[in-house]
Amino acid sequence: MRATLIYGAGDIRVENVPDPKIHRPTDAVVRVLRSCICGSDLWPYGSREATEHGDRIGHEFLGIVEELGSDVSGLKRGDLVVAPFVWSDNTCDFCAEGLQTSCRHGGFWASDDVDGGQGEAVRVPQAQGTLVKLPVAEDSALLPSLLTLSDVFCTGHHCAVTAGVGPRTTVTVVGDGAVGLCAVLAAKRLGAERIILMGRHKVRTDLGRDFGATDVVAERGEEGIERVRELTGGDGTHTVLECVGTLPALRMSVGAVRAGGTISRVGAPQYDEVPLGFPEFANNLTLTGGMAPARAYIEELLPDVLEGRIEPGRVFDRTVDMDGVPDGYRAMADREALKVLVKP
């Protein structure tokens, strides 16, 4: 089969790799119908050291079950399924607590001997706990939105949930990438009273308004912080959803949050130290967030996608086949595309 490999910064290739096969009785093999490129994939794309042998990449996909190990129940060949971006048994103590990202028997796509999501097929470990069946046909127009349950919409939802977003909550979302826009949509779904989106790419912020943003702040740094405070009578917002992962984004988050408020960060952090000193301590700020346990949220969010109440798939603004994946990475890195859908 064909799959995506990364050899170094800016070096994405599509090559032939061995077809996935059942290794353990808890495995399944899924033929990929839709995959995508994640903003977090752009970090290694921009900085990975060159290697002689490429590594598999990709962690968001949905597809058709083609083979099942003998211990897998609840699924059958031909089922359409979505896979969270971390595989898990969904039964251990951490999974029972809704923290499948820390599953005692789980792991990550494209690591060790597990396939990456940006290919024609994937061997799925712990298939019974990982895969969620989707009650639609493989040609459904809902596939892009259903694919967001693999990662990006669940990540935006996790950001809003851990921040405590709810009715009468004011929210600032830092970042107009796909995760930030999904955080806007999630905050709106949870009943936020006011949602300020910090972003300066008009096409993206226009979509953010469609998703529920009440205000857009294009300024950055201290100017951006001041603008948020102007919009909130000097206080800042109850919650800030940091969806970028850079230190400047976190600093804006700290500056934009109200006393007693909560900052949730889900952007993969590209820094080691957090700027929380005595002023933040004195203001009783809470810092939360982290890697989203997408598997914990899929069943909750699925009905709203199936019934059309939300359309997170609108974050996809470009579709490519396997040959187009390298250019899809380039387009996202160059800000020519918001999020690229891959149709093998």
C-alpha cells in the first residue's frame, strides 16, 4: 500500500510500504477513506532533522473495517469507523476515568510498528476499545465532520470543557487555526455568553464568526491583550482557550484572563517554562488543558454531527489524494490552507 513518510524538515514523501496485517487477536485492519494533516504535524515538518529512512506520520482517520482479530467483538467487516488519535483498550483504570491518552495498554499511531493515519490502510491495536462505529454510508457528505471527531473537534471541545465553559461564561480563543475554530464551535455549543476570537486571517475569522465568535481581535501581544480588556470592561474573560502552543500565545492568554479565571491550553507546547508568577498567583488563575482524550468525547459529540447541529468539517478547505499530500503539508505550512483533507 501507499503511505506518507517524513524524512526531515520540509521532506514529506508518499511511498510503498508493507500492507498492514493482524499481529495480535485484539487488532483490526481498517481501509482508510478519509485522513487529514494536523497542525501538530507541522512542528516536525518545520524542524525535524533529516534521516536516511523516513518515518510514518498521521494520526486522524476514518475508514472501513477489512479484517478483525479473533478477540475483537462489537465490530464486523464492512463497518465504517472513526479512530481517535490515540489508541486505547477503553477498559483500564485511566480509560474508565476518561483519560484514554494515558491508557495502560495504549499508544500512538505511527510509532513502533503501528501504521500512521496518512496512508491507504492502518493496523489498529486494541481495536475494540479504540474504534467507534459510524452509522452512515461511506459516501456520506458527513465524512469530513465525522473525521474531526478523530482529533481536531474533540481537542477544541476538551479545551472548552477543561476551562469550564458554560452558560454565562465569557471566552477568549487564542488562535484561528483549525483547533481554535473548533474551540469556538465547542464554546458556542456549551452555551458561552461571549466568545472573542484572537486571529488575523479574515477567511478564518469569518468562519469563526459562523461558528459562534461574537468578536474578533486581530492585534497580537500587548495590543491584543489591551483590546480584549477593552471589550470586557477592563476585566478580561472568565476563560481563555489557548490553541496555538507557542509562548507568545500563552502570554496573551495570561494577559486576557479575568481574575479567578481559567486558561486551558491544547496547542502542543513548543516551550518548557510557563510564565505564571506572583501576579497570577495573587489573581487565583488556573492553568489546565492538555492532550485531549478524544475517545472519551466521541459518543457525546456524535449525535450533534449526525443531526447537522454542528459542522466542524467546515475547517477543511482543501482536499488532496495521496499524491497531493506533500503539497498539502506545504500549503498548510505556508498558510495557504487551513486544514487539508486526504482522500486516498
